[in-house]
Amino acid sequence: MSDNFVDDAKAEISGMAKEGMRHPSTKPVLTGAAVGAAAGLLLPVLSIPAGLVIGAGIMFYKRVRP
């Protein structure tokens, strides 16, 4: 892997877009989005859309930079 996060992220997003659910990062990122949305539902300081984006973002970051 290269040291450039932006290039790695672009490659990962491109792969996820092309391969859909067959890509190894798609399911973990969607799971992170669901967990974040649930947290947004339960926590009064966090909205559901914000939780969804934050959860997906955290899992995506973990996939690009393990």
C-alpha cells in the first residue's frame, strides 16, 4: 500500500462501486453505517444521518488504513 491516503481511498471507493457487494470492503462499511445509525437513534446528541455517516466513515478508514 502506498503512503497516500487519498489515492488508497479513491482506489477503494472505485473498487466498491465497480464490484458492489462482492468487494470485501462493502459489507463492513455498510455494517458500520448501520451501527452508526443505531447509535444516532439511541443517543440524543447524534442524529441518525450523522451516525450513519460517522459509522461508515470509521469503518472505511479502518479498511483503508488497518
